[in-house]
Amino acid sequence: MRMWSLQNLLFTLSIPLSCVTSAAGLIHVSGYEGGEVNVSCPYGVGYESYEKYLCRNDCGYEDVLIMTTEAKKSKYSIHDARQSRVFTTTISDLTGADAGKYWCGVTRNGKDIYTEVRLDVGQDTCCDQSTKVQSYEEGSVSFSCSYESEDQNKLKYVCRGKQTSTCLQRAVITSDSQPNGQFRLTDDKTSRKFTVTISRLTKKDSGLYLCGVQHSGLDVFSAIDLEVKEWCCVRSNRLSGIVGRPVTMKCAYPPQHRNNRKFLCKGDHRDNCADIVRSQSRFTLQDDISFSFFLVTITELEAGDAGTYWCGSDSQWSPGNYTKIQLSVDAALFYPVVFTVPAVLLILTSALVIVYKYKCRKAQGARANMNRNQSKAAEAEEVTSVEDDYENQEVVVRSRQQASKLQRTSDHCDDAGKDEQDSVYQNFTTTEEIYCNQMYITAKR
């Protein structure tokens, strides 16, 4: 290899674009944003030791991206396979700005040899729109992807996810491979559609799938959004009950099943459950044909009744004709009562004690007031008694004074009746004193 001479460099800079476009052949490559692409450029015999390079635009000196004299430069790397007479340039970390026209150049005396390169860069994601498909667990689903008439003989494939750059490498099935068990691909070239069938579905199979058609440039994709539902998620209910109490399950069915046998079975899976209505006397079934549903009542719940129940009217187990019921039996609801009753009793007892104490204090206050009133009455009575005695003494004095006056009056009487009259007047005085005292005390009271 040799470095460009100043003469060659000046000559190259003077080459017009029309001379460059006269190079033989066209190389078309493509890649995806964030990925990388390899540009392989063949050359003729005798040019093995000549210098090679990759350039853009007019391929002037500043447009040269990398030369074989340097293995790597920025996002570009180059390798010359002289035995096969092909040099390959790798462009990594692709962006949309990398799309466009390139030139593979071979340095020689005079005019260099050029080969045009066209690079397409696509987005590494797909797609703005997708076709939604739904199915159920343990079943199968099929979806079709169309393509253009010129793509009839091209490779078709399907991958999971939306990354387009590695979709073919991650393909779950291709048109040139045999069915791999869960996936099968059939190509109908007449209708220009290929169909993918996925069997033994699980919820993990839900997600985005890409249908790809391989092209010489960027592959063409369409998106399928698959949702795998729980087998009986069309109708799925949750019930709860209390031990010893009844609970009722409601199961709807299609009107055309009104004459079918209705049943309820218990088990974690529909394929492994036992008809519970026939085997348990606590379970009763009541069918309402007019409204297309039936009721199953458990009269007295037991802790062992908790679990998964399946009710339906179709022995073929069609998903839309069944109801899945998750029953929980709660015995813990009794526990709060055990602690609540003593708490309520304690509160009531405390309230009664407070009321009792209040009434006692009130009664004690009333008795104290009564005692104080009685003391005051006794004091008043004592004072009254003293006053009565004082008044009685005054009355006695007055009575004695009156008696003295009567005595003096009687002195005018004869001496013969003096003793008798004195006796009579003395008795009168005593009687008068008693009478006056009684009248006075009565009047005071």
C-alpha cells in the first residue's frame, strides 16, 4: 500500500462529479438506526496492493471517510481481503443522516476507480399501526400477513418484539423452515398472504409480533398485537363469605343453553374439577330460564369451601359459556366480636360506676343540706324556748301584780269571809297563771 501522492491528490480534487458517477456498478446496502452495515467493494486483478478508501459526496479529500492505511477511524472500520479482492467498510452506530450515496475508491495513477454505493437507513422499530388479535389460553390462533406480488418468492418470517434490525435473526418461524411444534407458517402465493398459526397458547405468548418479508434493501414489516386471555376471563368473579352463613353464586349462560344441564364444579383447573352440586347436600341449584342464569347457594359455609369454582352449561367447555368464581371463606370476622363484647361491657360498667358515684355524691349533698337545715331549726327552736320562758316569767309577774291588786280590793270585805276569800283568790291566781301561759305559748307558736 502506498499513500496518496500530492499529484494524485490534486488530480482527484480536480475531478468533476460527472467523472465519479461514471464508475462501474452499483452497490445497494441498508441498515437500521443504532445498528451497523457492511459495504463490500470488489476490485479487479492487479489492484491487491493498491490503496482503497470509502468517501461521500464528490469524493474530495475532505469527503474521504476511511482508507486502508488506517484500520479504524471514528465510526468506520475497513478491511482488505486481497485473496478475494474485496475490501469491506463497516459503518456502525447508524443514524438517519448516514443514508445516501457513497463511493468505493481504488487509488491508481491517473483517475481512481470508483464504485457507487447506495445506503438506506431505516428506523429500528415497527410499527405505527398494528392488527389486534385475541385468543384464549390452551387454544390456538392464526393471523395473516399480506405482501406485494414481486415478493412471492422472497423469504417470509415472523419474530417477537418490535426491533426490526434483528428480527430475522430472532425469527420464531420462516417460510423455508419446517413447523417447530408451536408455530407453523403457510404461504398462499395466490392470495399473496402468509399465515402463522400458534398453538398451545399461554398468557406469555401475548405481545407484539412482526411479519417480515426479506428485501435486498430494508425488509418490509407489518405488526400483529396478540392478546392471550385467561381461559375463562370473559366472566370471572370473586366472592367472600363467613363460616356458618349462606352464600350464593350467580352463573349466566347463553339463551340457547336453557335446556342444557347446568353444573358447578370445584378445582384449580377446569380440566380437573368435580361436580360439587351432586355430591354435596349443602349446595342447591336454581335455574332461571327467563333471564338465562342459574344460582347455586351454599347453605352453611365451611372453611373447606374456599377455592376455585367453575359453573357452566356446555360440556365442550367453550370459554364464553363459563364463569370462574374465586370463593374465599373468612372465619376471622368472628374474632373482633370476641374482643368487642368485653370492651363494650367494660365501657358500660365504667359508665354505671360514674353514674352511681354521681348519685351518691348528690345524695350525700342532700343529706348534708338536710342536717344543716335541721341544725338551724334546732337552734331556732332553742331560741324560741328561751324567749317563751322569758315571756312566761313576765306573765307570771303581771299575774302576780294583778293578784296583788285584787288582794288589796278584797280588804274592804268583812273579816268573817277573809280566810275563805283568800283561799279562793289564791286558787284563781294559780289557775289564771296556767291559763295565761298556755295561751301565750300557743299564740307564739
